[in-house]
Amino acid sequence: MKICKKFPHLRGVTVDLPHLHEVYNDYIIRPEFKGLSDRVAFLNLDLLKEDLPHAVDAFIFGCILHELAEDKKRALLIKAFKALKMGGRIIIFENLIDDAK
């Protein structure tokens, strides 16, 4: 949402599990995101089990990959890559977890 706020020409879709839709609804009505509800939507989707939206410009994966097994990470990223428009981008931001601690 912050990216869409900073760049008014962008539209976005938050993709997450259905039980998080209410959290999204509470978030989008915050004063700092006023006016974004017409450009940012929520899509109920299990990223690992369902098809991703196709022909998109970018996927941004935030703080999700670290919880997945290696094979699931790979499958999700391959699925996302196939769903991109030509020249699209996959952007990842993550917490780095030290398994030894």
C-alpha cells in the first residue's frame, strides 16, 4: 500500500489467506492510506495451492518465503515468474533467520 501511496499511477492487489481479509480492511481505512481503496484491492488466495493472477507487472513477496520449505519456495517463485508480463519483476523482502539461534 505504501508503494501505491507514493506512486499514484500504480494499482495493487494484496494477496493473502481469507482469514486476513479483515486485517486488510482495518489497515486500508487508516488516515495515511486515504484514497487508496479504489487502487488497492484484496484477493483471497492460497499462494501455494491456487493460481496467481496472470500478466502482472510485479509480485512483491514480503516476509513469507522464510517460513516455507525449499521446494515450496522454488515452486512459488517459478509460478510467479510464469505469471509475469514480459519484463515484469519479482521483488522479495525478508527477515533473515539464523537457524542456529
